[in-house]
Amino acid sequence: MDLLNATDVDGWFTVRRGCLRIDELLRKKASMAKQAFKQTTGRKRQQLDNKVYKLTVRRMETESVDALMAEVERCQNEVQEWKIKYADLEIEKEKFYDEMKNEINKLGEKITDLKHVNKDLAAYVEALEQKETLKCKGKTLNQVGAKQVGRKLLHLRNKAQCALWFCKSYGLELKSTEFQDQDWDSHTIDYPGLYDKFSQDENNKIEQVLFLMDKFCVGDEVYHELSMITEGLPKSYLVKQSRTSLSKTYHIEKTAGEYPGASISFTSTLREHIKELLENSTELKDSTIQVKLSGDGARMSRTTNFMIISFSLLQLNESVMSSKHNRTVAIINGPEKYATLKASLSQFFHEVNEIISKGTTVDGHDVQLQFFLGGDMKFLLMIMGINSATADYACLWCKIHKDDRWDTSKPFGHYKEAPQWRNLEEIKKMCHSTDSFGCINEPLINIPLTNVIPDELHLLLRITDKLLQNVIDEVLERDAVEDFSKTRGQTKGIHLSKLVKVINSLGISFSIWDKKNVDGSESQVKDSTSLLGSQKKKLLNGFPSKLSEVLYPYTCETVEQIWTDFWCLYNQISDFNLSKTAANAIFVQAKSWVELFCSLKGIRPGYTRPRVTPYMHTLVYHIPFFVKMHGCFKKFTRQGQKRKVEDRGEYKKAWLRNHKRIYEEEKTFKLWLQAKFDAGYESFSDSDFTIGK
């Protein structure tokens, strides 16, 4: 039909669409023409091309051009009206496009956040599935008595609340959980949340009270009685709920192995601290974050020994010396041994090694990490699978024999090259061979030895112990020689008493006594007060000038120089402004100091070559190397974790004092009560229980 209308040259009319007669005629004629063209070729086809088909069109089958023009004009008018009505359509379109783009970006960010949440949830669920402590190792709920049911439900309540921590991300609050045992009995656990309904100021006040209770070892019962007689104090049940709410922040798990202990997820805790660091210091966003792991053993009582594992971020600079910025991730009540760490902290070491090999992400961004390991010599040797500090090959970083530690003739880099320098792969191989050079176990952490840094605080403590013991031995020797010729009645041990007075004059509490034998009698072995790091710094600062009062005159000057040079050397390596260029100067000074120490061999027994300790060898050949590699050596200090250990020690002592006092009061009351009954008392009045009786 369109082809027919196109042949209308004059354009006076067009054939109306939808005419059945015209359509049928055109269809038949087109079919006949098609068949004719298929059967002819050459001249006959040219004759067919010249043929014309005439078609008669009736009046009712045509459409006037005027009508079409009127329709076109009407459409043009509508278009003009539409343009006038929507003149600013382009502006509206751009506006709608921008709004749509913003919404798409917001949805994209939300989807990204949800992906991270789902990833964290998946990792959390996977971690929970691997936790053996979540499983019930005893009888099931329907197999125990009523008391055990309550205990198991309380344990299950805490575990379920930790496992469902993500409910708040969906805008939901956990109110209760319902369980059904194998006997079809239902058990409902409720989760009260009155503490969460208070304002932020009231919650802060409750948390401050909780902090003071923990700091000064105040029990819940004591605070409950105090809150009953004092107005304005938060109720004791709110303090308990605050403690429970804060405990929900971290998923605390019992460690594996035979020794009791607790740990939190290292991976999630590290991410939280890195996130906080990057929020406070945006310039570190593209930097490598340095993470230092630390460990230490602490003797809390005669029969109790704890091991504490923590970490800190070295970008905090001097803040790493505070206990606040050293985050504890595990505590074990057990001996400080390789087997204890391997059994109890297997999950912790697995997490650390996974992060070292695969890295980690914070808010969807990959973060570059560099791990360091710090601690005293005992802890570092134990973690890396090396024998104890008294073994023949006791150096963690090189294969020097203990009889050669005095030799300082080797150049600066002698012990940093093969075959003297150790590495992880070599330790893993040597621990299974006979020629092991002190390697007895595989390293627990895959941190290169160039990033395993000795602690400057323990270097100070152990070397000062050796220097002080040498002074005590010399004083005892001098007293023994002079007391041998004294008659009965004359004062003996004059120089030892003078030594104690000299140290006390420096503001240091110090004494020396005879050790007790098993039967309680005194032995001939002397023991002395163990000094803290701050006290030993006082000793190094003020003691050398007073050594002439107690030591032999002809060697006193050399001993005084040994003390003074070590104090100057320690101040240099513990300077926060120490640069890498100071490494050679430290090496020269440390080398001269060890030579001065050994210069008294054959004169004083404490200065022989075998008395050169692993710390002294480390001071000469390894600490200058670490300064050259990492610059400031003080940032690797463990003073922050040491303060944590001391805080826990003070807490333990306060707890023991409180319980001892309560026990003595109960014992006194029982004796008083028994005496009353023996005297014939059958009842008591209020006046019998007044204060002071």
C-alpha cells in the first residue's frame, strides 16, 4: 500500500489504508508477477518489465490530502503546546538524573557495607564453628539435675547472646530465646536490658563507678551495701548490667589445653584498633601499619603464674609505653613453656600467621601490615623454638657459642651474614636434625628474625642484675677477709651493711638476707630485694659515685666506669629521637664496654669471660643492627605491657588482702561465738554485736 501511494505523482489523493479489495487485488497481482518473473529470462523478462497494471480505485477507497494536512497541522499545534508547557524539561531531566545517580551511589555504598557485614558474619560464624569451647562436653540438659540446668542455661545464655550480636544491625533487640530439649521440655532465657534504656550521661556515670570498683577491687556486695545507705549512687544491679553489657562487646573464649585461660579474637581486635588509628590519623591511610606482638610471664603468687599476650601499634609512638595502648588478647594461668603456648594459643598463632601471609582489610580497603615480635629473651627464645638462655647456643639471631660471647673482635656485620645469621626456614629444618645449634622446636609465629626485637627494659634489668650481683659478691668477699681476723664481739659485715645503707640513701627500698632452708634454718646463701625498672634507673644514676664507699679501692674506679658507661649507653639506645645513623656509634661504645667489663677477669670473679651474658652479646652485635634497620629502638619497649602485668599483680595482691582480712574476721567471730556458748550464753542481744566488741 505504501508503494502504491508513492506512485501517486500528482499527490491529489492517497489510497486509504485498510481497504480489503485493494489489498486483495494487490496481493494476487504481486503473486502472479512473482511467478511470471521466475519462469522467464532474457528478452521475455524485459517485456514483463514494460507491462503496466491498471487498477481502478473507487471514491470511498481514497483519502483526501486536505484531511491529512489538517491532521498534520493539529499534531504540530500539539507539539508546540507541549514545548511551551515543558520548556524546562531539560533542566528537570538533569535534576532527576542527578538524584537517580545519588540514590544509585547510596545503594551501592549500602550494598558494599552489607557485603562487608556478611563477610564479617561469615568469618564470625566460621570461627564459632571451629571453637571447641562452645560445644557441650558434659551431659546434655535433660541428663542433669535442677542446679546444673540453671548453670548450663546461664552458660548457654552468654554464648547465644555473643553469637547473635549482629541483631542490632537489623534494628532488632534480643529479648529472649526458647529451646527444647530431647524430652520435649521448653526452656526460655530472658535478656533484661534496663541498663540500655538510660541516657548517655547516666550510663557514663555507671561505667565510672564500675571502673572504680575494678581499680580498687571493690566487690559487688560491698557496693550494694554502700548504695543502700548513700543517696545518688547508681543501684548495684545497674552496675552488674553495665558489666554484662561491656562484656558483650568482646567475644571472650576459653583457651584450649590443660591450663585455664581466656582469649579474644586477634583479627577483629586488630581491625578495630587499626580503624581507630586511621580515623584519628588520616595521613596514615596509605602507610604500612606496624604491629608489635608481645608476651611476658608474671608470677602472681607462690603457686600462680600467668602468661599475658598483647599487641600494640607502633605508629602511636610514645603512647606504646602506656598500658592503655597495649591490648591484651590472651591470658593463661600456666607455666611459661613452649608446650603451654602451643597448646593453649593455637588459635591465636593461626590467626596471626594467616594475617601475615594473606593480609587483612579494614572497611573494605586492604591494609599493609608489618609485624614485629618483642619480649624478654626467655619469651623470644621460646616462641621461636630455640633452647634456653643457659644453653650453648642461646642467641636467637646468630649461632655464636656461649664461650665466644666475650669476643668483640668481629666486625659490625659479622653475625648478620651466613652461616652465622639464623632464619625461620633454617630453624624449622635444624629442630629435626642432630646438629641443631640450639633449635629444638618449630617457630610458633612466622615473623622474620629481622623483626624480632629484644626488649630494652629487660636488657636494663638483666644487665643491672649482673652488675649489682658482682658488687654484692665483692662486698661479701671483702667482709669475709676482714671479718676473719676480727675477735668475738667486734662488728662484722660492715661493708655489706654500708652497701644497703648507700642504696637506701638513693630512695630505694633494698635489703639483703640469708635464704631459708627447707627446714626453716638459715643458709649461707644471700638473697636480695628484686628491684623494679624505675628503681634500677635510680641505681644506675646515683650508685656509681658511691661505690668507693664499699668496694676495693684499687678496682673501684674500673667498676664505677662500667656502671657509668652502661648507663650512658642505655640512655642512648632508649632515646625516642635515635636515628639510624647512630648504629655504628652504639656498636663502638657497646664493644668498648664489654672489653672494659672483661678487663677485671682474674681480679674479680664476677667479670670473667663466661659471665658475658646473651644480653651483653645482643647489646654489641644485634641492637646496633636493629637501630640501623628500624631507627628508634625505644618504640619496641615492653614497658606498656609490663605495666599491665604489674597492674594485674596489684589487683591480685589486693584481692588476697581482702580475702585474708575477711577470713581472719570470720575466724575471730567463730572463736568469740564459741567462747560465748562455752560460757553458757543461749541468746544474744543487739548490744552484744556493737562495733568494737
